[in-house]
Amino acid sequence: MEKSIENIIRSLEPDRNDLLQKTPARVARSYAEIFSGYGEQVDEIASTFYDSPMDEAIILKNISFESTCEHHLLPMVGTVAVGYIPRGKIIGASKLAAIVDCFAHRLQLQERLTLEISGAVVDLLDPLGVAVYLCAEHFCISHRGVKKTGASFVTKHFCGEFKQNYNLRAEFLAEVK
């Protein structure tokens, strides 16, 4: 990876200065952190569950996330809300945030990220319903091309009770917006 980064730098700045000498190694280390989701498995992150009689929606909102758009390799940053209706078992709130990070720390499309988070909660908990809401700024829109700062891209996915019950879905959306 360092050699590839060095080639990019040389193509941008052929008369490279000494200050850039350690940049390829720094970029490689930062990419290892930014794309750490490739080395993680959701079932290892979220392996502890608790029995619970809870039968109302559980919602964790304002989960900040940073990801990288696979089209331009530029950041997308925003927040996620995840809600589910337990079917006898629950998971710790921090584990929901860790699930978001696992998928966000990969090359992504926001639409796919939304579905991957939802699918993971379904697979892990077999809940009565799941709702996921993402709102993000994409640097490929704000920093290049059309250059529209402040534009928010929203994706959402509902399954089970959240898809079938309009009132429940509306309650979730009112809570997370």
C-alpha cells in the first residue's frame, strides 16, 4: 500500500519534497484504521445477549459514523438510528454502535450500509421488527462536482412490525429526526 501511495504522491507532485517522505506510511496506517471493518465479524462483536421481557421498541439514536464512499473514495459522515422490537432477547447499546462501525469502516454506499445494519440486527436478535435511519453528508457532493455543502442524504429501512405498522414507523421517525 505504501508504494501505491508514494506513486500517487509522485503523480501529484513530481518534485516531491522531504516533508512527504513519511506520508505513505502514515496514510497506510490511517487506512488500516479507516477500513478496520474488513477485519471484523458482526457475530464476534455482538456475541452477548440478554433475556428480556421488553416488548416495546428499543431505539439507539444519534450514533455518529464515518465511512468512505466507494465511488470517489471520499468521506461520508453522519448519524444512524437503530430501533428494534425484542423477541425475548436484547443486546447492549454499545454493541449496536459497534455494528454500525463494523460496516461503516469499509468502502460503502449509504444504501447498502443501511441494509447491512438492519440485516445484522435481524440475524443476531430475530426481533419482531427493525428500523434503521441514516442521515449523512457526502464529501463527493460537498467538496467536488456540484459542491453543495449542507446537503443531507437520508436512507431508511424497515422490516417486520416497523414495515407493517405505519403508526410504529411514524413513532420511530418522529423520535429519530
